[in-house]
Amino acid sequence: MEGGSVLRHGLPGEQLLPLTSADAVSMADTLVSIRDLRVAFGGVPALRGVDLDVRRGEAVGLVGESGCGKSVTWLAALGLLPAKAAVAGQVLLDGQDLLGASPATLDRIRGGRIAMIFQDPASALNPVHRVGRQVEEALRLHRGMAGPAARAEARRLFDLVGIPDAGRRLDTYPHEMSGGQNQRVMIAMALAGQPELLVADEPTTALDATIQAQILDLLRRLQAETGMALVLISHDLGVVADMCSRVGVMYAGRVVEQAPAGALFTHPAHPYTVGLLGALPDMVGPRRRLSAIPGGVPEPWNLPPGCAFAPRCDHASPACAAAVPALQPAGDRHLAACIRVNARAPEPA
Amino acid sequence: MLRFLGLRLARAALTIGLVVTFAFVVLRLSGDPALMIMSPEAPAEAIAAFRHAWGLDQPIWAQYLRYFGAILHGELGQSMRDGRPAIQLVAERIPATLAITLPALLVKVGLGIPAGIHAALHRDSLTDRIVMAGAVAGFTVPSFVLGLLLVLLFAVQLGWLPSGGQESWRSAILPVITLGLGGAGILARFTRSAMLEVLGQPYIRTASAKGVPWRAVVRGHALPNAAIPTVTVVGFMVGSLIAGAVVVESVFSWPGVGRLLVVAVANRDLAVVQCILLLVAATMVLSNLIVDLLYGVLDPRLRSQAAAGAH
């Protein structure tokens, strides 16, 4: 716990700030709490101590370049990584650690309390089973439904996620549907277990732009209607800004900044986040040359000492190589893992 | 569907026609049946009479046309050796061949598929290594070597089983094991790689992510997909039920179709060889057809393709 303790409310770093009523509510309302999650594949680290909280009903965005560990974080949390992955740390769901949980416990939680949808819906659905059957399987597992009741409920879910002609669509195979329709099936399947958290891993990356917007609208509507929490994994800052109230930024297997979406986009505290935002075109204002972050993400087997971003950072100093910087307060509910954060005056809340 | 079947049947007929032609050419180019069946010391008039009786004195293309025409009429000719209809000679041997190839098929499927599945599910474990070493040995050791080794061990050294012949059901045990082990090795490897391929697919992760217990993921999501490539190999084995035991029948002096083929080729007994080849081609083509139809049952994607191609 020590590694992640700075994140807990009321601990030294945040005692300086007055607790707001929102903080008091959120303390009791934490659904999933990831602490110092570490994953290595054959000795090569993929996650190097991830700390992240998800509160009930909130939408959290998780952004970063591919390979930074966004997906691995949640695959590891749900025990979905291959056996050769070494996983350490804590993933607490209502205080219960998922990383030591029995297979039977995990099977009840997966799909039942935490559901997950994936990037490429066409290959995420089993090609030899009808889509209705795949949804009914989740209904049977988590709600004990079978036969006509399960079919009726699957049909209701298809209607809910906006699949036209739901009754007939239940009997089609994934290859007979478009990518957007398949993703709707995946979402219906995820909703079947009435989860408290839906983890959407790049749910629109493989889809056309117009379909992307439809799927995101659907996720937003479903989240509002069901009250479930949503983790949106994306490399698209615009999508995350649009959908999420809080955002975590990951770099080289760690969360380097997390903040309410508004604060993150207006006052980014970590140089990596600053660089990501600088690479986005502005919607208003004069045209300017987009700035790219120099260099590339370091290979996971060849990380620099201390801050992994230091070699690409304009503000790097010798002190950056001394130790991996911990997340520290950079504003109201705003944390950043950069040694320069302490040196600056806190931004107005 | 009708067009699909029609195309298949046309292809099957073409295959069989090519097999018949190829066999005719090879057999007629490689030696003179008259000299093989009569002894080379036989009087020249006798050989000439034999040639005339069997039409061997006619131009080769005329012989071919006559032969092909007869096959189209369902006449497969007579054995040059004992004058009986070739089809009768071959048919007499089929039960003996099936008596070892059918149990061997059970060994292949019953041993190879479970071993391959187990190896895939416990990849890189000790059992995986043992199964795969056995599989490699099973299909790299030629069947005549394996057969002779088994004879040495169980017939010569231990004296438990007969070394050949067809005296009792015990005579069939060694041929069945010889045939079965090699095929089981092939099938184990194919099943393992098919399973590994499927287990790495995103839909397997989806099934786990929605809370399906692992055993049910394997049974309900992985096996139906891995069955598709495995069926191809099993189909090939079904296709070789008649002709797959040539070597093993020879090693164990088992009086089946395979040994008849060896003897008939040695004697240039054209009609018998042709008849066996025709039978082999027909079983191969038939099993391929069954495999194609099974694909449609197993894989809805191919079903829609066939439907799209047939409208």
C-alpha cells in the first residue's frame, strides 16, 4: 500500500487542502481502487506501479500512446492476461482484492460487476455462434435466465443498444453484421450482467468516424440511464474530453497525471500531458504549427532511470534521473508525477 | 447449394479421370504386362497370343480409349493373372483392410485429438513436451520401421502377439497400433496448433471477460472453432481408409487391398491396379466432399460464402 498511499484522500499530501463535500462522498463511493499494479511479461515490465481509482457512476478516461499500459491495466485487473504475465499489486473492488481471487469469484465479477468491451468487435465475437446466443450466455451466467426469458431479455438489450430489427438480428452471425452493429452486440452483452463498471477498451478505434460518434453517444446515454461507472480507454484526447469527468494519463506503464477533465485540459501539470495537448489542433484561434513530442517512447526493457519521460522532456534536469517521481498534488483533485510540480505554486482551485 | 454440389461432383469426376489416365500411362510406360505375367522365357507365339487376347498389340491410344470407354460403362476389366473380374478381386480384400484401418482411425482420433487439446491447454508444460515429442516420433518414424520394431518387441522378444498373417483377431493388434500411432501423432500436432491459434483469438478473451468459466470457454468457444482445421485432417484419414495401409499390410502380411495393390503393380496387372486406384480416388473424393459439407455445418462464414456463390 505504501507505494500508492499518496493517492488516498486525507493522507499527508492532501491534508493541506480543505476536504470538499464531493471528496467526502467519493471516499465512500470508490468502486475500484488499483494500487501499485505491476505487470511484467517475461521479466519485461509493462506496468510499473499503476494507481487509479474509479468511483461509482463516474466516467474516467485513460489516455496515452499505444503500449503505455492502458489496456494491460484492466486486463490485469480482471485476470485476463495470459498465464505467463507476472502480476503484482492490488485491485480492490469494494475492498475485495481481485488479484488473489478464486477463479469462481472472478467468473462472477467478470461480466457481472465489471464488464469489458474491446477494440475490434468483429474479432471479439465468436464467429461460430449466433450473436443472440452469445448475449444469452451472459444472461444465463449472471442472471440465471434461460430459454424464452433469456431470449426476450436479449431482444430488449438489442433494442436498448439500438440494433434495428432486434428479433431477427438475434439469429445472425457476427460476420453478417457491420463493425458498428457488432460493437452494439458487445455492449448489449456487457450490459447483460448489469455491471457496476464498464471498461471500454478503445471501443471506436476500429470503426468509421460517423459510427464512432454513434457508439460514443450510446455509451454516454447508457451510462446516464444505468448509473454504471465507465472507464474509457482511448488514445483520442478529444473523445475522452467529451465523455469523461476525470482523466488519467499514462506513460510507459505508469499513471503520470490524473485530474478532473476540465483541469487537465486547461492546466496540464505533467510535461507529457502538455506535449499531448500541444499535438492537438485548436478548434478556435489562429492556426499554428502543431508541436510534436520529440523522440519516442522508451522500450520497456530499456527504461531510463528515474522519470521515464525525462529524455523527451524540455524541462528535464539531473534530478529527474534520481528516482521515479510519485504522483503528488498539483491542484484540486489533481495529481501529477513530476518533480517540478512541487516547485510551482499550486494553481487556483 | 445445388450448384455447389454440381461443381463438386464435376471436380470429383475430373479427379477420377486424371487418376485413371495417370495410372494407365505410368503402368504402360514402365513395363510390358505380357513379359511380366508370362515369363520372359515363354515362347514368342504364346506372348504374342497373350498380347492379342488382352488387346496389348493395339496402339496405346486405342487401348486407352477402349479402357476409358469400358470404365464409363462400369466395366473395370479382368485380372490378367487369374481372369476373374478385377472388381471382384478387390472387393474380396476390402473387409480385411477395413478390419485394421477402421480401428486404427479410432486410435488416431481417440488418442490424437485429446492429446493435442491437452497439450495446447498446458502449453510448454512437461505433458505438452512429452505429447509433442511422441507426436513427432509418431509421424517421422516410417510405418515399416515402427511395424518392425513392434514385431521385434511383441512377437519375437515377448511372444505376446503374432508377427503377421490373419489367424485371429490378435493378428490385427500390431497393424492397428502401427497405423494408429503415426496418425495420432499427426492429429495431435494439428489439433494442438489449431487450439493454440484459437485460444489466442480475441473472442476467447471476450468469453472470459463476460464470466464464462474456463472449462466452458474451452468447450463452448475454443473447441468448435478449432474443429474446423482438425476436420480437414480427419477427413484425409477417412479418405485413406482403403489405401492407407499398403506398407503396413505388407509388413504384417495382411491380406488386404494394399497387398493386392503391391502384387498387382509388380505383375503389371493393369485392370486390378486401375480398379484399386479408382476405388482410392473415389473414397478420397467422397471424404473430401463430406469434409466440405462439414465445413459448412461448423463454420457459418463458409456457409454464407457457399450460399453467395450459388445464387
